[in-house]
Amino acid sequence: MSAARQGPGSLLGRDTEIAELELALDGAVRSRGTLVVVTGEAGIGKTRLSDETAARAGAMGFMVAWGRCWEGGGAPAYWPWIQVLRTCATVTDLDPLVAKFDPAGAHLASLVRGVAPKGRGDGDGAYPEHERFVLFDALTRLLAEVAATRPLLVILDDLHAADAASLRLLQFLARGLRELPLMVVGTTRDPGGPADPEKARLLGKLHQDGRRLALSGLPATVVGLLMRDRAGRALDQSLVTAVHAATSGNPFFVDEIVRLLAAERLLDARGLQEAVRLPQQLREVIWRRLDPLPEPVIQVLSVAAVLGRSFELTLLADVAGSEPDAVLELLGSAAAQGLLEEPAAPAGRWTFRHGLIREALYHELSTASRVRLHRKAAQSLEAEHGQQLDARVTLLAHHYLQAAAGGDADKAVSYAWRAGDAAKAVLAFEEAVAQYRHAQELADQAGLDRRQRTELMLAMAAAQTRSGAFTAAQGSWEEAMSMARATGQAEHMARAALGASLQGMLFGVTDTSRVAFLEEALAAQDVQDQDAAPTAARTRLLARLAAELYWSDRERSRALSEEAVALADSLDDDAVRAYTLHALHYAQRGPDAGPERLAMAARIVALAERAHDTEIALAARAAHVVDLFEVGDLDVMDDELEALSERAGRLQHPAFRWYAAVYQMVRALLEGRFEDADALGAAASEASLQAPEFLVGRFFAEAVSDLRELDDRALRRHGNRLEEMADRYPGVFLWRCLLALNRAVRGQIGSARGDVTVLTDQLLDQERRDAHWLVGCCLLAEAAAVLSAARPGGPDIGGAHRQALRSERDDADDLSAATRLADALRPYADRLAVAGRVAACRGSVSYALGVVGVATGALDVAIADLDQAAASHRHLNARPHLARSLVALAGALERRAASGDRARSTTVRREAAALAEELGLDRLAGRAHALADAPELAWEGVLRREGEYWSIADDARVVRLKDARGLHHLAMLLGSPGQALHALDLVVGRGGRPGGLRGGSAAASTDPADGLVVRRGDADDAVLDLQAKAAYRRRLGQLVELMAAAERSGDQDRLLEIRAESQALEEALAGAQGLGGRDRSAPNAAERARVSVRKALSTVLARITQAHPALGEHLQATIRTGTYCAYEPDPLAPVRWRIE
């Protein structure tokens, strides 16, 4: 430690804080910079501590640059940073460095001069956050270059008075300090911070990016030392105690009271607590100090208070109407009393020793006096600077706004508008919003016409949009559209319509008001430009309308986007081309255009970067992340996401910060990093600011991607939220798909079945397959599989609740929905199910196919699908999805029970249980453990066809039977344990494999041997369609030949069987038509099939019972007949049948 730092400090009572700041300085010397935010109440010593830090830093060889925030109003945007850069410029030639950072050089130069660059930041399109990023990044690199030759300490005093843009810049810089020889100390008042909630939020965020050093009152012993130093001698302890109690150890209050007591000759008073009332309000203390001063001193200080905490002598003299020399003498008197700090240079600025002194003086002025002095200050500034007012427009706006009550409203509006434009030009959008609002408040008084008001409203809306105040911006865009409509200005209507559509689209919903705005603006363009060439405005309107129509009119959306792309090509404008291609990319979202979108996203990025439109480039990169996620290329996706997250985070871009955080959250959920996912979800909510649709989007992503929501503890809470979303957004089918699965898992079987039936019809009848379609099908497939498992004896899928009372139709509906969904999903088996712009991920599509296969009894296919799902999830490190895939796979292996299945199931189950427990997925772990407790196979049966005979056997004996129709029905039932098969499936299923429900139409059962088709629709459907009738008649022709052969061979049993089948088909055909050949409805044929199957099964079961009573009794007890038939063995004594 240097000798200078070892010596006794002049700052009493802050040894701990000084030591911490010295450690931070040591770190900065070693290129480990940091931000330290010093907080505390007014007068607690924040600035004094910063002074001490600056002195110690100087002794260590630091360059020290101060930036004092302006508490009096009227400071330009980035005022503290302008001061820092000016200090750096006195030591280092910044011009060569500024020139290195094009295109930000103009902005940097403007900050040094305090003048807005010309022609920048004035668009109404997408947020120019890329410009703010470039500026912030360039200033960070500029300060890094300055610090490279000599460590740099930046002190930003009174951050509670800073503009929002300055706070955002500080936040950006703070994130890059860790590798720089650069330390930043900021001071802020707490309590008593900014009233603006956005500024308060930004100040709060600074604590996350650095250290917080909170100053509290000094102890009584230190207060005694301070009083001794001020009085020049030790004071009575009773006085010290009284002052400490009155001030709570606030050093500024202590100093002011000691000065007051000294002036009033009370320092030696005895019994002070009784004899003297110590002032409890600081303003009273300050005024008791001011009262003894000569009136001319108080008057000049009051005028100075109007100018701000610091002020120039010449301006003060002009406003006060006095000669500079006379004013200088009065200021000297005030400085001698400790009220002012003299400038370091003769032409420098005078400063009130504390902002509280200025506030006390200003608040004592009457309203009339304030108005008069502010107007005089504005007029003096105009006279002094003439035509060179660009650097002073914010200060002029402040003074004229404060003087507006006395007239000059037109000047107040003019300067406020110019100040807003200047703030927007340097990307200080929050400051721009404040200035435009001031101008709007005085619009009537200033006499603005309708066109001017519209222009002002458009400027306000654009600034609000760019600042992230989406809700407020939406109202401003709508108001601007109304005003533009009234004036008939097509240009204004286009700007308003495009601006309104930038607020973020609702997920899965078309905003009809935005569509109407865009349509109206397009119509106005067509009327105004009937014979003109296509314009950029019209092209952008077409592209934006295409995006807005995506959820409601996919065909028109695609056509409009293609038209916009063609128009953009004719304009030869890379920015417009990128904009329109982005709209086309959006219109093509869905499961079938992945490679095309991947290539298009790369082209959009190239065009946007060539046009320096980083906004569209970022949007294209975000879309590219989703495209890569869908095809499972997670390595490249993670690289894109890292770049997107880094840039959006440093830039503080509201929309892209949200997207980056949501994408990272989904990735964390996919990998089971649940704590990270929760933190990222919170970050996404914070980034969403005032836009409710973004909060909904985060929940949407969580609802699809977070498998914890299927655990018992979360099911009900999650279900209530889904019901709320489904009610709020009835047009978004994915909310209802999520709700259907939630209800199914919770055991709300009736409600879930109704949801699945309706939604399956809607999804599979949709000609368009949009960005939500694939995930919707997977969710419904899972739900249908859970419902199928709810029947007695059904497989364990998703921890299904068993439903004791079920109709035969329920079983068929569940299986039908599951099979139809599986057919639709099969082409996407190797894909991840990813939904929409938020990249909500449900895992591998093959998982949904697998659980459907288990539910429908297609166990070989199910196991193959679940093996594929497990392999995919293992490759992607998608641990929660791997765990549930393994649980389902173990259950499928147990159910199939082929050679080696049980041993493999045990291995798979153990891995699943361990992984689920590690992840905290209790419900899933419980299901895995339950598989281990499953009963052993009671016995194994075989039903084998051997030519014209069948053999049926259990562990005890073998029975041989002549071929009969009932044995074909029995084979189908035993091969599909726990499944409900329609009687019509059994009637026409001869020769087919067991299972009844096959690929193809879920509303039909098909025999591959003879092509018979039976329609099982609603009661008003025709029993048989033309194809079925023709097939039945072909089969009858075949049976005639078979009957003749049986008669020739003398095979009476076979002859009876053929005649029975022939009779059943003739009855079906007869039942399908009534009088006059009209089609009959399905119940007649279904009833005939039910009777036929019952008789055939009763006959064959009686023959089995006669030959093998024990086996016959088992089958009589476990086979249910009716319109739907099923083999339902006791789950506690499972039986496996081999059908050969």
C-alpha cells in the first residue's frame, strides 16, 4: 500500500466503506473493474465518500472523471457521460479514437460536444435499438482505450437525477467492466430516488451488475468528532447526544446544525435539550442559516437556484439584472458561509455545496417569481447563443416550460419538440417521451394545427415504442391513426398502422384492430398513388398485413407476403427486401417448410446487415433459432442463441431480451436445469416491461415445455391457469390442447374426452398446418393415450386414473382419436415438437407416437418409437423427456413380455427412476417404481391356427378345435388385451391381424385380405359406403365358391362357418338399406353385428369350456361382449397370449 494511502484519512466514520472501495480500486488496476453504487439518504456523505475515493485513486495513478447529474432540470440526454468524455478529452486526444468507431463516431462526437447528430433516430419503423447498441458499445470501447494507458475511475454523482438513457448506458458498461482497468462509482439517493418508475427500475437493476454500498448514519462518537472539527474544540457530551438524536448521525445535518448553533451562540448552552428545540426539518435548518445573510446575497442565490445546482456567472448576472463583478462579490460571501463551492478556474461554474441548499431556496420563491426568472433565463440563453442553440434546446425547453404559465407557450412547445427530437437522435428514447409529452400538454395553448398534432403524436408513439413502453405506445399509435384519418394524410396513416403493428403480436391470435389499420392505410395509399410506382411504405404495409393475417387467413397471408417480396425486388432496397422476406418467413412457419425457412433466414440476415438494419437482422436470427430447434440442430442453435442473448442483453432491447431469455428458459427446461429455467423465466418477465402479451408468451412456453407441470403438486394450479388462458383466448387451440392433457392426467376423464374429440377433429380437418399444429397433435395424442389407459386393465400412461364406469363408445372414441393423431404425426417422427416464435418444446414426436402405440396395443411399433424417442432425448441431453420416455418404454416392454423384455424393462426402469428422482419429478419417479411392483406373469397362453384347425393352450393342456368364426373373433380380442373393439371390426376382421384399429382412416376398420370397409359414424351416417357395399358383395361371391368346396369335401363344420359368415354379410347389406333402397343408419348394422359376434363367441367359448373347464372359465370371466368387445384380464394376475 502506498504511503499516501497509509496516512490518516480526513473522512471520519467510513473506514469500512473506504477499505471496500480501495479493494475495488486494486481490482481495477489488475483489469478487474467493477461498478460500486453508493446509496443513502440526502446528506449522508455519498459525494464526500466519492471525493475521498477520487483522492485515493489519484494517488494510485488513476485518471478520475466526474459526471454530475443535473437535479434542476434542462440537462441534455447523457449529461453525466458528456462531462466524463470532456474530462477524458482534456487528457487524451479523443478524435482519433472516435474516428475508429464508425458508424457510432457521429454519436460519440455529439456527446463530446453535447449536440445531437443530424438526421439520426427520426424513423417510425422498428426500434433503432441497434443504433443504441452501436453507441453503447463504441463508448465502452472508447473508455477502454482511454483506460488502457492509465486506469480510469468514473464517478457519476446523483444518479437519481440522471436521465434513463444515461442509466441504460451505465448498465451496459457495467457488464463489460470485469476485464477492464476501469472502475465506476455511482451515488444515488435512497430513499428519495426518482419518481419515474422506469428510472427507479433501472437504478434497481444497477445493484445486480455491481456492488451496493449503503451508507447509514454515523455513531455518536464520530458525530462528536465531527462537531469538534467544525467548532474547533470539544463540546459538551449532552450537546453531542442531542445533535446525534436529532440528525440520526447524518453528517450534512450535523454540520448544518453546528454552524447554526455557532451563529446563534448556543454551542455552550447548558441543558440544551430543554432550552433549545433542535429543528427536525432540514429546510428549516438551512433557512435559519440563510436568514442572517444580507438580502442581496439571498436574492442572487435565489436566482441561481432557478438556474440549477451549478451555474455560470455571466448567465446569473444577466438574469439577475446586475453587473458580473457585483454578483461575484455576493457569491463570494455565500461561499465564505459554506453555501457555495467556488469554481476551480475563473471561467468555471459555481456550485451549491449541496443540492438541498438549492432546493430550499427554490421552493421559497413564489410562483410568479419562478415564472419570471425562468422566462428571463430562457431569453438570456437565446440572446447569448443566437443561432447556435442545438446544444441548449433541452435547457431552453425546461425554462420555457416552467415559464409557460405566463405566456410563450408556442416557444415552450417548439423547444420541447426539438428537445425530444434531439434526445431521440442520440437514442435517449425515455427522455424523448418526456419532452414530447410536455409539448402535447401545451398544444392547445400554443395553437398547433391538426397536422402538427398528428406529427407530434407519431413522434411520441415512436419514442414510446423504442423505449419499450408498449402499452402506452399502442394507445398513442391508435390516437395518431385517428388524427391521420381526420386529416386524410396517407403518409401519416401508413406510419401509424405500421407503428401499431410493432407492439408484438398476440400468440396464436389475429389482432383485428391492427388488420383494420393496415387495410385502411393500404387503401389510402392506393387512392393517393393510383398511377405511381410501388413505394416502400406500401410494400411494408403489405408485408406487415401478411404477418398479422397468419393465424386467421393463411392463404392470403402467404399471397400478400409473396407480393410484398416481389415489390421489394423492384425497389432495389435491401432494407425493404429484408423486411418483406422476414414477413414471408413468418407466413411459412409450420412443420413442412423447415429447410426453406433455414435458407431464407440466412438471406434475411445478409440483406439486413448489408443495409445496416440490425433490427431485422436480430429478428431473423431469433427466427433462425426456432428453425434450428425444430430440426434438432441444437449445437448450431446454441451458437445462434448465445450471440442473440449477448447482443440483446448488452443492448437492453426489450423484445429481443425477452426472446433470448425465453429461448434460454426452454433450453434449460429441455435439459432439466429447472433452477436456471426459473431464473431465466423471471428475466423474461422483467424484460417484457409493460406488454402483457409477453407475459402470456412466457407462460405459453412454460406450459408446453415444463414437465414439472405434470407433477401432482402443480397439476391443479397449472390447470386453473390453463382454464383462464383458454377462456381468454378461445381461438388459440393450443391452450385447449394443454388443458385437455391436464384434465386427463388429473382424472377429469369426461371433460378431457370431450376436449380431445373436438380438438382432434379440428386439428386433423385443418388444411393448414401452422406453427402450433405439431405440438397440438402431440399434446392431444398424449391426452388420448392417457384416456385409453384409464380403462380397467389399460396400460400405465402418464399415471392415468383408472375409470371404472366407461361406455363401450368411450373406449372406441379414445382409441380412434389416438390412432388418427398417430397417423398424422408419423411423417414427423424424427422431429422435435416445437411451437411458434417462443420455441415451446414438447420433446421428440416419437414419444407421442410411442404412447399411442402402447394405448392401441401395437406394442412392437410402440417400443420402436419409444426407443427412438429415448435415443433422441439422450442425444439432446433432454433429461426430463428422456426420463418419461424410459418410463413409457419400460411399461411397454413389461406389457409385451417377449423373450428378454422383462430383464430389459428392469434396466430401463431403474435408469428412469434414478433420473426422475435426480430431477425432482416425483410423479414420474413413482410410476417408474410402480413398474417394479407389477405382478409376475400368472401364465402364458397360445392360440395358434393350424390349417382348418386351431389349438388353444395354457400351462396345463392343449385343446384343438375346428376353424370357426368365433375363434377369429377370439384371436383379435386376446391379441389386444384391454382394448375395446367394435363388433363390426370383429365381423369383417377375419384373416386380419389382431388389433382391429389399423392405419388409415380412424373411422373405418379394414381387412387387408378382402378389403372390407365398415363405416362407424354417428347415428345419422350411412351404415356402409359404396366401397364397403362393393367389398361385401365381392366377399359374398368368394364365400359361394368356398361353400361349394366345403360341400364337396364334406367338411360340415367349415360349411356351417361359411354359411354363418355369409348370413352376417347378407344381413349387413340388407340392414344398410331400407324401403326403396335408401341407406339405413348405423345402429341397425351395429346391432346385427353385436348379436352375430355374441353368438359366435358364445359358441366357441362353450366348446373350449367343455374341453378345458379352467381355461373356459377364465375366458368366460374376462371377455366382455356387446357393441364393443374386449378381453380384460385381471391386472393383478396378468396373462400373455401368443397369437400365431
